[in-house]
Amino acid sequence: MSGKFSVVLSCLAFGCISYAADVSNPWLVRVPNGTFDIRYSVRGRVENGAVAEYLRYEPLPQDNVYQKIIWTKQPPSKLIAVVPQTQDRYLRLDGQNIEQVPSLSYSFKVTFFKVRVDFSKIGKIYPYDVKRPEYKYYTRTIEETGKDASGKKRAWKDLQIPWIRQTSRENMRAANGDTLAYIRRIYELVSEEFEYYDENAKGVHPKNLLQSIETKRGHCGLRHRVFVTLLRAAGVPARTKNCNRPSGSPHVWAEFYLERYGWVPVNLARKAGDFSHFGFYNDHCIIWNNDSCQDIKSPSGKNCRVTQSRGQWYWKTSTKKGKPIYDWEILGSESAD
């Protein structure tokens, strides 16, 4: 295999502050919620050709306020990389002109925690330190290209979408500039106005943020992306949490940041009037990575984007007919321990 692996070490201020605050401050209640044995495997292959170039970022779960990881088969440390500004750790695999992409497998125990924020114990809402690099990262504008609901290809900047700008201004005005009141209004608005759908639902299935806004519907990833974008438009740091349940089914939810307190969980309601998951997390979800869009580079320097995904394959095959495929499997069972 060609290519070099590197480990990037950084102390992320948001992560250090928020994790320490989360497990010690009285505004947060945290209790165990079950332990599972997890085995993960992935294999890449190419039909009708060979691998001319590939890149794989395979996320690794980490300890956080929502989960505790105990490794039973840990990946090689020399392959671990950190995406700057995100807290996320990945196995980075890359290569050029090789016969076969190597398979991956690892296993671990995960103990989940119920996490509830007691807002009655949160006092003053402090202004954000806007000079902090992590603040800039989690309030940044994301540029995207895709089709709108009519099928026309377009390019846009998420914070500049007219509906995002107008909705943000209107709700901040209605909240009288109160940051927490604004966040709560946006949580209720997206929960109520954006229909949740699954793959079996009838009608339009939006594939990107713009389509979701235009159709007012989306799966969990897109609905939480709308929520996060509306918070960032008002200068509130926010990010998605990308997960799989032990059964393998995917899920996405979100967090927002309160200065001097930490990250607060949000799971948008699927039923009208159900706002019980504002500041409350109680799911069995293995958290892989943060944020909807992360940019990484392939061995040849091509920019690749991880979008609402556990990881990212970038492929270049030796023939135009070459079809890259990867198979992955998550097997989870409740631990007897």
C-alpha cells in the first residue's frame, strides 16, 4: 500500500471545557443506560476495474458524556488521525494503484448514558468568545452544490439561503435577543414545520439542505441540519451527531453550545407537540463523529467531503466502467456483564 499515515494531536478547547463541565456541573444529570458488545467490519472492492486511488476515513467512537468505550479489539494506533477542529478520530487508509482495498474490523463494549439538562440550574447566559477557533468552526458557512426541488442544479452557501436568513432574523426578534429562547423557538419550529420521513414514505425525498427547506421535509439528518444551520445563522455554535444504533440503523441528532456550560443535546420531535427531547438524550446510539460536513484531502490532493455519514470513501478506478463498492456491518448485542 502506498501513502503515509499521520497522527495529528490537538487539544480542542471546546471539547476539553464542555466534557469537564458536563460530568461535574449540577445542571446536567447523567445515568447509565445499558451496555452493548459491538463488532464492526468494512470491506471495499471494485467491479470492472482496479483501484487507481482511494481514501477511507473510518471514524472511531470515543468516550464522551453520552458513551463510555472499552476496546476489545482496538485498531492500530499508527493509522489513527484527527480531523482538526472536530474532536473526531479516524482510521485513515489511502493508497494508489493497488489490487485490493484492505478490510477493517474492530470491536468494543459501549455503555450508554441518559443525559438530561436541568435548565432551572442554568443561570446567566454568557456571550460567546467569538475569537475562539472552535467557535468559528461551528458557526462557519458551508458551500454546497446540488439540485433544488425542481431538479435544477444550483450552488449555495447555507447561511445565505434566503429562508434561513429571514427565519433566523424573525425568531431572534421574537425572542428579544435571548439566545436560549431563540434556540428553543428554532427547535419547536423545525420539529413542527419539517415533516419527518423515512425511506418508505410517499412523495419527494429531499437529498440535500436546499431540497429539505423547499419541501419542508427530511430524514433525521436533514431536519437536524436545518436546525443547526438556523442556529449558526444567529451566531450559536451547533453541530450534528452522527450515529448508528447497535442494530446498525443510522441516526443523526444535534447539539448546541452554551458558553461556560458546554454542549446541550437536542433530538427533534417526530410527532406534533412532542418537545420532550430539548436538552435530553436517551437513545442507544454509537456516536461516530461530529458535524454534517468535513473536508479532507485524497492522496492526490482532491477535496472530499464527509456529509452526514460515519465515514468517507473516495475512489478513482482504472476504467470508466469501474464500480467501487464497500460492504459494512455492525453487529451489536446487549452485554451480559
